[in-house]
Amino acid sequence: MKKLVLFVCFATLLIGCKNANEQKDSEAMTTEEPRGVDNVAYQWSEMAILGTANDTERFKPRPTITSRYLGLIFVSMFDAWSRYDAKATPVYLSGVERRPEDEQTLKNKEIAISYAAYRALNEYYFTDKQLWADKMVALGLDPNNESLDPNTPEGIGNLAAKMVIEARHNDGANQYGEEEGSNGEAYFNYVGYEPVNPVDKMVDIDRWQPKYFSDGKGGKFAPACLTPFWDKVKPIALKSGDQFRPGPPPKVGSPQMEQEVKEVIELQANLTDEQKALVEFMRDGPQSVQQAGHWLKFAQAVARRDNHTLDEDVKMFFYNQVVAMDAFIASWDSKMFYDSARPYALVHKYYQDQVIKAWGGVGKGMIDMDGKQWRPYSPDTFLCPPFPSYTSGHSTISGGCSEALKLWTGSDEFGDSVTLVAGYLTEPDNLGDTITLQFPTFSKTAEMAGISRVLGGYHIQSDNIAGLQLGRDVAHEAFKFYKKHIGEME
């Protein structure tokens, strides 16, 4: 009788365990991991975009600086996440062991990358600290938790950001005014760069010259060269900024330069509404996020399209923004090494005694004018980027980030689009048609970004072509770096 009772009890226990396991399995199947816009990595990418837009509004466009901010924010998130992945290794986080398999949960990953993002955003976009704290609270996390315990996701996230920030002190960016000769002034021109050509005197037509902008109040000013020391910034994935430096641009007097300057004039004189829309979209308007942010937005479109998980977005954003940051360094290496002229000066040189058809400025449209009056298709308050021309930054970053998305997804297909009114940024009193720009592939999107700079009159074709190739070279080098850090070395 006792044996029978024991058997029945044991059988009941087995059935109970089986039912409990089945219930657990069922719950696992019905509880889906947040994807697309709902995953926490994507949500922090939205915060990074917001921080970049606000930074641009407060401090004016400074694409080199914001590319570094974005790159280091996503490195911080990656480093924190890596301790909860089976194979990944961090870039700057050290002394923190990989967490045991039973701790490699979605919840721990969400907590770790949130604290990393929060601390990095506080460092780089510090004027919006309350926004980042509010996001933490919305995620159910305590923004005041400053733990550095390497055994907890909160501590790992805080440590990841801390070590990235510390590692990037004295990296050449001069964020803290720490470079010799800066007198404590952040982003001070510590290399002492001065243009060969003062704003009012042309000494060497092949070299860059500052130009006057309207201050919007009836006056004018000539902005100095933006971060002329950026070629000195230490890259993340590249060996050095000059690793893929292209050969020289064409010189004034060469048949190639003559042809490329002519192309700029003819393209501008015949701008269609679609081309105007392309120039304005790629130039980036109000609430601008600069080129690194622009390609982060394109990466977000991929995340939405493919319904990404947290793991996928952490890895994709990390690779994408490392490429953008390093591509800016590579582009500035070329810019400062060659110190080349922009079409603004070149057209004046080649067409100074001729009447040409060109854009006359706001409210004037396309008119006949003296070649010395030619200008880019741009508002008076930002006529031309204030730094040398070769290579085009837009082309370099677009070539790099497009190739990165192509390599990461395994396909060139994109399929994104944007609708806008032609002229809304440049000719608000002379609006054109509503245009939908289609981006069928990553490569085509990069080419559209590059040619937009020629259409707008900011670059000659050589700046664009060399920039696209330079960016692609950066992306391929960074892909090896990326594969190494996710534990998939070929």
C-alpha cells in the first residue's frame, strides 16, 4: 500500500513538473522580444538623434564634432552589451569579465546599454541632461544610480561609458581644451592653421579661401576653418587618418579643372525641382543632424524595415557610426593636406570676364550675371562650408556609411524615400513642386548625396568621386575591426 502511495505521489510530481515546463515554454513563445522601434537600442538611437539636432541648433553645424559624439555614444553601448554576449569583445572597456550565460538576458542587456547611453549622452550632449534622465525614468531605471559594480548591468553600463570617455581624452579632438596651446578652450585651433588666402585677397587660387556669410542682421562675417586639427584625431578602426589618403585634386590650368568648373556652372544653371530637393535634403535643413546623424537615420530606416532586435541594432549602429567618425577623420586628413579651393573661388577665376546664367540669390531665381558674382545654391547665412574642399565630407561619409550598411545587411537593397517641397530651405518665396526622392540602394543613395554637393555648387566632381572611394575604403577597413569585436573574424 505504501509503495502504491509513493508511486502515485511521484507520478503526480512528474506530471506537475511537465506541466510547469510546458507553461514556461508557452510563455517564452508568447512573450516576443521587442523589435524595430520598440527595442531599447533603437530608442537610444532616437535620443542620440535628438541630442545631435539640439546641438546643431545651439552651436551651429559642426559635423566633425558631432560625428565623434555619435561614434563614442554607440561604442559605449556596444562595450556594455558585449559583456552580455557570448562572443563579443569591447573596444575600451577593460577589467570586466563576460557575464555567465544565465545572466546574458535581454533585460540585463537593456539595463547595461541604457546606462552606457545615458552616461555618454550626459558627457557629449550635456546641455540636455534632463532629457536623458527623463528617458531613463521612462524605462523604469534610476538615473542617479552611479554604481561601478562590474557584476551588475547598471555597473557595467556606467563603467563602459566611463572608460570610453577616459580613453578618448587627449585623442586630438581637443574637446576639453587639453591640447598644448589651447589655453583651456575647447576645440581651439591648436595647430595654428591660417588660410593662405585671406577673405579679401586671393594669393593662391588652388588653395582654400574663407567667404563672407550674412549674419542675418544686415551685417556679414567670414567664419574661420572648422576644426582644422581634425586630421590629428585618433581614429577608432583605422590605423591613422592618412591610411587611405587619395592622390591630389586637379589644379587650376589643367583641362580637368576647367571641365569640372564648367560642369558646376552648367548643372546649377539647369537645376530641376528634383535636383533642388536633393541638394536641400542632403544639405540637411532645420533640426539638422549633420552627415553622421543623417546616415544614422538611414540605418534606423533599415532597423524599421527589417524589424531588428536589440542585438542587431547595437551591432549595426556601432559599426555604422564608427565608420562615420573615422570617415570624417580621413576626409579632414585630405582636406587639410591638400587645402584645396572650392567652386565659389574657382568659378570667379575662370568666368570673371564672362556673363553666365546662375542663381542670383533669394527672390531672384536664375539670372544672367557676371561670373564674379556666382554663388552656390545656398542661403545667405550659410553660403559655403567653411573648410577646404577635397575630399567632399558628404561624399566620404556617404560612401563609407552606405558601404557599411551594404556589408552589414549583405545586400545593397534599401528602398527608403522622402517627400519634400523643392526650395523650402533656399527659396522659401519661390517654392517648387513637391518631390519624392527615392533611395533604391545604399550605393545609389551615397551617389545621390555626393552629386548633390556638385549640383549645389559646393564641390567639383573630383571632390565627390575621391570622397566616395575614400569612404568605401574606410568602411572595408572598419568591417574587419567590427568582425573582430563581434567575435567573427574571417
